[in-house]
Amino acid sequence: MDDAKPKSAAGEPDGPVPKAVVSRLSLYLRQLQQEVREDRQTISSKDLGALLGFTDAQVRKDLAYFGHFGYPGIGYRCDELMTAIKKILGTDQQWPVALVGVGNLGRALLGYKGFSQRGFRIVAAFDMDPHVIGSEIEGIRVYHIDSLSEVARENRIRLGVVAVPSASAQAAAEKLVAVGVEGILNFAPVTISLPPGVRAVGVDLAIELEQLTFSVVSRGEPT
Amino acid sequence: MDDAKPKSAAGEPDGPVPKAVVSRLSLYLRQLQQEVREDRQTISSKDLGALLGFTDAQVRKDLAYFGHFGYPGIGYRCDELMTAIKKILGTDQQWPVALVGVGNLGRALLGYKGFSQRGFRIVAAFDMDPHVIGSEIEGIRVYHIDSLSEVARENRIRLGVVAVPSASAQAAAEKLVAVGVEGILNFAPVTISLPPGVRAVGVDLAIELEQLTFSVVSRGEPT
DNA sequence: TAGATTGTTAATCGATTAACAATC
DNA sequence: TAGATTGTTAATCGATTAACAATC
């Protein structure tokens, strides 16, 4: 018991972590935040799993990638596990985010309250339309895209959100990368290609509806 | 070769289809639409996969769940495969959709051009705020939520989008279900529980950023 | 024809679940 | 203590990839 490489309490996993595990981690966190809000003290893997539609074994296995967070016979302390998962995901600190594109969707994102509560703050928005440049939307300044470099460096921005039309998405992403951004959330319905080392997550609203439509049309398989 | 249950050209799969396959189907469709727009005639599984970051074998296996769409030595005819996938997903027809909640995000969805191009049309919006009820946003009428039943039945609505605050999301979803909606796209950052037979897809913008943050923070594993 | 590429089977790989000793 | 629940190992299950005969 003393020759094995120890895991730190909220520490580094020893191997690579499956992507599916990380996405469940976010769901655990969201649920735990709700439980903490409702003053719940502890929760078992069985209960946490049931709330989200997972098995208890899955919950324990997922968490075990990162350390020993539970108490046999008790379960997990909600606030403690919440804090630990935030640390794992990196959202125990606030991340400054740059938004490119202040059309309909961009504006909605600027006003989205959910970000700040979860560790993100859009600190600046960028566009090419002279009508919006220089204005403030939801208290956030809109700059010309040419100011990206300056503003991004000043604010040490590592995350960007692309909310421009499909035709401009690749170019917008490249500008973000050129300025040191390491992760891009892309709302344009196109695949953007990025240099190795830069991660992208795409959100395509129509695709989400398509997935739903398929499951509605192809009745038969259970949920 | 004549005793096996035949697959129709764009027909029913013989077994259950993994969820991951369906989500890739949407990406194939999106890419094919782009290729068709650029007048490409045919595409091989190798090329289609490369454009999206999948192996050729994966592309062929995914499509083979639903039928024989390719031509050995040639590949797939882009427009033909596009049409076939639309049919599989159920988006060869236009789906009327109800939107509940016309806050920032709801308004952005009302103005989102991507839906109509992909087989969806928001035909009515619902809210509780008397300031917006009766108005038209982006050409779509906003009704009181109490009119949901009437409007939904008139328009034979089977899909709904929930864009209300977290606290109202479960109630909004239940109202949609009560009126016969079979699939719900939920933008509120909470898990909603639905009766069996009703499918839900959740889009949590903060969770997407969290996933990105994790991969940025935990450098090491390749993309 | 030769070259290209499919659909499919078998092999590999990875992820989920079941089971249980260890622990509080 | 007895009961509950963890972390972890082994067993199961499912998904991806490699390989190749069939086909154009």
C-alpha cells in the first residue's frame, strides 16, 4: 500500500480519461450544485446516479479516475464533491472568454446568466459590423475584430466562442488561435479544422433537433 | 441470398442503432449538404471520414446499418446519400416545432436561420410575460402558455423546445408532453424527467465550455 | 483489364456493469 | 455491532478498426 503511485485528493488521473467520463462529470457537478442549494449534506452513488439516469457503479468508477472522494457507509459529501469536480474541470477559477459574432445568438450568449455561475465570464465581444462596434451589450464592450489581438492578450484569454455565420467560422476560429486561444466553442454549423493542441467543441442546434427527430420517428427502442 | 430479411434502400435497421451512430449521421448529412452545394458528385467513405475526423471503416459501418447506399469502386453519390440520410433521420419532411420561453435565448432561436434549412420550423412561441404575448417576433406569433393545447393540436406539433429559466423547465416540459409532444430539446441547465416514450435532449451551454476547459487544463492527451 | 472502393466479417479495443472485500 | 456504501477487480457488453472478397 506504499509502493503504488498515490492519487492526490482531487488530483491527476494516472491514465487518459474517456471523453464520456468528463461529460458525466459536468452532469454530476450540475446536480451537486442543485443538491447543495437545497442544503443536502451527503449523497450516495446510487442516488446521484438515479437522478441522472446512470448506475451507481458508473458514478463510482467515473469519480475513481480522479481520486477517493467518498466515505464508505456514508456516500459523498455534496459540497466537498462539488468543489473537487470544479477543481478537476478547472472551473474552480473564473475563465475569461472572448465572443466573436454579436448577431442574434451572440447577443443571447452575452446575456446568458448561466456562464458566470459556472466559472466563465465573457469579457469582450468582437464583430465586423460598424453599427455594433464600440457599443456595449449586456455591459460587455464590442470591439472590431482587428482589436482581438490586443484585447485577448490584455485579458489573458484562453477560451473563445464563435457565433458568426458558417462562411466566416473558420476564419474567426483561426483569428482566435493566432492570438493564443486554446479552446473554441463553435456554434456555426460547420466543421472547423484547427491545429493540433487547440480543442474545439461544436454545438449545432439543428443537429440536436435531428437527433430528437430520429428517436421520435424510429419508435421501438426504449429510452 | 434470398432467405435473408432484405433491407430497404433507406430502410429500417434490423437491430437497435447506437446513439453515437445517429449523431455521426447528422454530421455526414451536414457535410454532404456542403459538398452538394459545391457541386461535388461523389465521395468515398475515406474522404467523407477525413473531412469529419472519422475512419473510412466507421463511415461505411454506420451507413450499413440502414442499407446499401454506396457503389463499389465509386463511393457514394452525394445528393443520393444526402436524401437517404434525411429520410433516415426523418427530416425529409418539415417538422413544426413549438418554442416555450421567449427570453434572450428564445428570441435567438426564433431568428435562427439554420432550422428551416434542416427540416424544422418554429410555428408558435409561448410565454407567460404579458408584454410579449400577442406580439410577433421574427414573424412568429407569441401566445400565452395556456393556449398551448389549442395551438399545438392545430399544428400537429410533435417537437418542442424549452428555453425558460431552470425553475420553470420541468413544468414547461410537462405542459408540452400533456399536449402530445414526443421530443423535447431542453436549453435549461437542469435534468428534466419525462414519462417513458418521450425523448429529451439537453443542451447546456456552460457544460460545453466546461468540457473545453477540462481538455485545455489537462494537456497531454492528444485530440 | 486494373484500380478503386464498397459491405461485411472477425479481431481488437474500450467502456459499462456486477460483485465483493474493505471501511465507516 | 449491523447496515450501508465505498473503491476496485473481473466479467460482460458494445463499439471501432482491420482486412478482404465482391463489385463496379
